[in-house]
Amino acid sequence: MTKKIVVIGSGFGGIAAALRARKKGYEVTLIEKHGDLGGRARVFKKNNFIYDGGPTVITAPYLIYELFELFGKNHKDYINIKPLKIWYRFVFEDNSYFDYSDNEAEMQKQIQKINEIDFIGYKKLLSFTKKIFEKGFTELSDVPFDKPIFMLKQLPALLKLKSYKSLFSLVSSFIKNEKLRRVFSMHPLLVGGNPFTTTSIYGLILYLEKKWGIHYSMGGTGKIIESLEKLMNEVGIKIIKKNEVVKILNEGINIKGVKLKNNQEIKTQHIICNADPPFVYEKLFEKKVSNLFFNLKKSRMDYSMGLFVLYFGTKKKYKNIQHHTIKFGKKYKEHLEDIFENKKLNEDISYYLHRPSATDTSMCPDNHDCFYVLVPVPNNSSFIDWKNEGEKMKNLVVEKMEKDLMPGLKENIVEDFYLTPDYFEKELNTKYGSGFSIQPKFSQSAYFRYHNQSEIYKNLYFVGAGTHPGAGVPGVLSSAKILDKIL
Ligand SMILES: Cc1cc2nc3c(=O)[nH]c(=O)nc-3n(C[C@H](O)[C@H](O)[C@H](O)COP(=O)(O)OP(=O)(O)OC[C@H]3O[C@@H](n4cnc5c(N)ncnc54)[C@H](O)[C@@H]3O)c2cc1C
């Protein structure tokens, strides 16, 4: 008899898991709360402007291609993913900038322009992150971490790689200049962590970028989601949209099915959750099974920062703005402490600006530009009232961008809208509205993260940002590969 499996949620992790389960012969039903797929990678279309909601930087694209190859399809018939020449432009408070790319000669120039001697340190840092990459990504990113003995076996190697250090501290041991230290240690922010507290294991992202490059999906990241939806339809996955799972039905540790918002019940003994693990464990079980150790683990978790994202279109083309720009505020460390520890807003913001129309004119009307600007903010454990603060934050970031990078911005914006941590909490069912689920600290990584195979319930599985290996498109696609092995 064909086994049935239900997937809750259609983020990259949920879609990849649905495809992998289908390939294994399961009868798969994927249920998504919203009328469109993608979760954080949803697309917002307004007045001929196309805004990717979340992921814009595509790394390790082979993980996406694999999903097409599983069914003997050629990804080129579905998507067009192109490498970018300049990966990020980092802009500092004094308006100096650093263009990050994989062109070694250009990197040497860029680094030496800021600090002559740091090029040697950069080379050494790169070879150290290669070692971290070989352990943390090649060896461990797609294997289950459900057994303490397996974690124990990894500890000596992880200690040798100095995983007890924060990434900022590791980078500082190679790089002397403060600006360059920020550049080479910012990667945890891409997966929800503070560079000053995130384990240096995440330095592997530096090498991962180097190995495969940074890419853009023509038509936007949403094109990948659209193509994966097409693939799911072609291979017989049933997709239910605009219908939320409101209960997981269980008897003790055994799964019996799910109940949807429209009261429909679907019987199944196997569930893959792409919804945030704390939400699933706290809100979806009718008859919770309690476990002291697991409750302790759950209660000590720290959550990633929240995100304020302003999407906007301009009637002017800002040709000097790169595809990806990161603008640092003045007091970087203190600002991050305010976000992660003190949970308060301050005006000295750092932000990431996305301009897809730098690469792809199909994203907006002719002679226009489209953007989003993302500002890390405290998550909703801060009790910040975003109904009041949202508009203030919008004005602040527009003012900063106008002053820093885009003259005349205010009068050139033709439309805008924004998302706050409230969206992530209420619409995406993420605890505290955190942008990336739980933080990527050492004490919340691998075995210490939510397991891919539930610690409590039989045949309940997790993929996505909150489980191993963690957030980011490569991370959540790897979680589906782990599930493939578990199934
Ligand atoms: C603004 C932003 C920018 C980012 N930029 C990048 C980037 O450039 N590169 C990168 O690699 N990563 C980036 N990330 C991170 C990356 O997008 C995420 O880590 C990843 O997409 C999360 O995928 P996921 O599988 O965890 O699912 P999610 O995207 O979190 O989706 C979960 C889905 O589950 C659904 N759901 C929840 N509960 C239920 C329920 N009860 N019933 C039915 N459905 C339910 C939700 O509606 C949602 O669709 C970014 C994230 C954000 C927010």
C-alpha cells in the first residue's frame, strides 16, 4: 500500500521535502496556509513591480537543480540562475565602500584600499573557512543529528576548528581593520544570528560563497518557487492552498492526521512540518505529550532577530546602486546588542538594500527601479508596538537611504509597503515573529537544534529554518536531504 504523507507549509524546505518524499513513492499532500507558495520566499506583485518577499541571494544553486534531477528533468527548462559579478557592495559610515566578489585580483585591490596588510590575513581566513566548510557543510550539513553520541563524536573536530569562538572573534584573529572585520563576519546576519555571539562554524558561508558564487534567479527567486510548483504538479503532489492546519491529531506519540481550518480532516501517520517547530509543538497538538528534557530544551531557546522590510518602486533609475548593498551604521556592535540583547530600537541602523532591476529589467516597468530594504530589528519578545513604530521606521530608513545612497529618493518613490515582525508572527506562524526561527548559536546547532525527526512523536519530521542545519535557502534545502535519508 502507498504510504501517505502530509507536508505542512510550502517554504523552500517544505517543497523540497514534498518532492523528495514523492520520489520515495509516498502519496504526498502539501498544505499551505496562504493562497501562494514559498513562505518567506513568496512574491508580492503590485502595479507591474515584482518584489521577492525574502531570499534574494542564491548560493549553492546545485541544491535547487537536484530537485529537478530527482525526476529526470533539466533545470534549464524551468529556471535561469545566473552568477553575479559583484556580490555585495558594503558601504561604511564615511561613505567609503568595499566591493566583494570572487575576482581575486579585484579583492586584493579592494582590501588593500582599506588596509594594505589585511590581504594576507584574508587569504589565511579563507583557507581556515575552507576547513570549516569541509567539516560543517560537506560532511555534516545533510546528515541527521538526532543522536547525542553522533554529536559527541564531532566535538573534537569542532573544537579544533575553534567553534567555541564567535565568528567576529575568529575573523578578528586574521583581519586587523575594523571595517574589514565587519565585512567578513557579517554572514550570521543572513541566517538570523549576531556575528558577536554566533559560533564561527558559520564562517563556512564565506567559503560556500567562494566555491559556488552568488547567483540571481532571472524573474526573481519567485520564479524558482513557481517552477517547483509546476514540478510538484507534474509528479503528482497534491497541493492544498489557503487552508491552514489548525490541529495535528494524535494518540500519545502516534500521529493520526491533521485537521484544517475548514474542518476537513486528513488521515495520515506521517507528517513533515515546514512550519516553525516551536509553533508546531506549542500550538498544533490537541493532546500534547510532555517530556521534561524536551520542555527544558524548548524553554531555553533564543530566537533570531526580527526584520523590517520596506518594498518600494521608484520612477527614477538609480544606476549607481549595485544589485546587493549592505550599509553599516556607526556603532555596529552596540547596535547588534540593542537588537539581540536589549531588544530595543535605535536610530543608528544598518541595512541591506536589494535592487533586482540592476540585473533584471523584467522586475519593474521601463525607466523605473524596484527595491527592498531590510533592517534587522528586535523580534517580538521586545513587545515593540509595530502599529506605531512601523511608519517611524519607514521614514527613518527612507531618510537614511536618501542621505547615504539615493539622492531625491522621497520624491521618486511611486509606491511602497512594508512588513514588520508582526507579519512573521501572525502570517507565517513564527514564534516572536523572528525572521529566521531560532538563532544559530553553538548551543542551538546540530544536536541542540530541533531534530529533523521529532524528539517526541513517532513519524513526525521537521524541515526548514528551525531544524538542523538551519536557516537560509541552502540550509533548508539540506534539511530536506536529511529527511530523505531518514525516510
Ligand atoms: C527578508 C528575508 C530575506 C532573506 N534573504 C535570504 C537570502 O538572500 N538568501 C538565503 O539563502 N536566505 C535568505 N533568507 C532566509 C530564507 O528565506 C529562509 O531561511 C527560508 O526561505 C525559510 O524556508 P523554510 O523552509 O524554513 O520555510 P518558510 O519560508 O518559513 O515557510 C514556512 C511556510 O509554512 C506555512 N505554514 C506555517 N504554519 C502553517 C500551518 N499551520 N498550516 C499551513 N501552512 C503553514 C507558512 O505560511 C509558510 O509558507 C531570507 C529571509 C527573509 C525573511
